[in-house]
Amino acid sequence: MLPEELTQHLNTALAPLLTDKIGGGGVSGLERLSGGANNETWRLAWGNTPLILRRRPFSAGSVASLEGNILGLSLVDEASVIQLASQTEVPVPEIYGVFDEHHPIGEAFVMAFIPGESIPQRWLTDASFEHARGVLAYQCGEALARIHGIDRANLPMAVGPTTLSRRFEAAQSRLHAFGDVSPALQFGLNWLVDHAPTETPHVLLHGDFRTGNLLIDNEGLAGVLDWELTHQGPPGEDLGYLCAHVWRFGQLEKPVGGFGDYADLIAGYESVAGWSPDLNTIRYWEIFAALSWGLVCQTMGALWQSGQGDVERAAVARRRSEAELDILLLIDQWETS
């Protein structure tokens, strides 16, 4: 959809939603931001108030039959989860309007703009964020504990529970669907099955809590973004995912997101949850995250080849080899430690 057409639809849809909340006005400065392999992110202003639009440029149903689809929640359900999180101390944007796939705007929601830096290559190394990096691992532990404490009874139906064995089966199915072209991914899956932890009570997981989906300011964590992969599972999954090599953006000596240490993450979590996550469990889920990322890369390639999405998907598909190497290195570290 062209920006001019999208602006017209937004003006019509937002006027009755925003007038009583942030005053009158109209859409100006509509600009698509970079990134986002599944969904578009647009910056705009309503009068003098900056806003963000999250929009899916195609119907989820249009790719539902593709094996290995990783689109995640509908944006309608994602908005619902963010609204639940807003009732905690987790920093999330206020949701102003939600639209389904039948709306002229398309499947989308409009939310408040939170100031902060999201580009990892900037805040992971810039001296002006040194204080933020020093406190961020602890803050992330706190935020994850609060997310995990959200009452699951209020979740959308799409955010249902599953078992680890079913997830293993789904991963195996996807490897078969892609032609069993990666012995490293298969080896990783086999290892994860053989070393699977005991099933623990499920909590609400963010599902994509990582460097790149966090807004950072001078005081640390300013916002938690991109809830489309929210699901239910064991708490260690979110913690291990944040520590995955791919989300350290080259800062491998800092296991928590490229900015912090395990001890601070665990301490922050314990300060809210009242119990201390096990480090070996976190490391197990790091390996699981490497496998998941490899499957995402393969899926992105399949979606690109099917004609769905843009060149960002092709770029992600090329990174499968990184995930394969991570799996081998992480398992070797586990076995020799």
C-alpha cells in the first residue's frame, strides 16, 4: 500500500479513536522504518504526538498452508498481549487502535511512541550507553519475571500451552519439509531431545525477548517490543533465548544479549519471582534457540521462494550456517564443561 493511501485510511480510522485521548489532528510524516521480516513498522504523527503503526502487509491466511510458517500471532492478538503486559511494570507502549485483516488499513495496530535506541550496533558499543549496559541484564531479569507472572487465564485463545515433545515433533516435521538438508540442525535436535529437561509449569513467554527488540535509554530498559512470537512455555526458554549467540551481535564475551552476565540476569529475575533460575537450564535453552533460529532462516527462505515478503527474508535465509555453527560450538562447550 502506498503511503498516500495508507495516510487516508489512517486519518479516517484514527479520528474517532484519538480525539478524546490525545486531541485532534491528522496524520503527518508517515514513514516506514527499516527491519521487520514479517510485519511493517511505520512512524507517524497525529497532530504533535508521535505514534507507531505495526502492520502486516498480507493476510496470515495467505501463507497458513506453507509448512514451517513462523508468522506468530495475529497483530490483533499481539495487541491484546501488550495490553495485558501494560498492567505490570514492564515498559510497553499504550495501544490506541487495533484493526483486523478486513479493515482498509489491513491487520494492524497503532501504539504510542517510546523514546529510546533499538539498534544494537549503536547502544552495545556507544560510550553514552555505558551505564545502561551495566544495569540492563538485571532489568531484563526483572522484566521477564513480570512477564512470566501475567495471568494466563486472560490470554487470547491463540496463546495456548504445548509440550516440549510436541515442539520437538514440529521441529522434526519442518526439517523433513525442508528436505533434511542440514545435518547440523538434525544433530542439534537429536541432542536437545536426548537432554530434555523435566517439564515444568508453563508461564507466558515473550518469545522474542532479545537485543534488537529492546528500547534502551540512558537509564537502561525503556521498552519491550515485538510480541508476535508470544506463547506459553517454561521460564528458562525466554532467559536462554536472550543469551543466544545470534542476539549478542558480535559481543560474544557478554552472554546476556551482548551486554551483561548470567549472574545479573538471574539476580534480577529472582528479585521479582522469588526463586533463582538454574544456569544449566538457561544454557540448554540457548542451544534450543540456536536450533529455532536455524529453522527460522530456512522458513524465511521458503517464504521468499514462494513469493511472500521482501528481500529481508532472503537475507535472513542466508544465515542458517551461523545457527549450525552455534549449535556445534554450544554442544561442545556443554559436553566439555
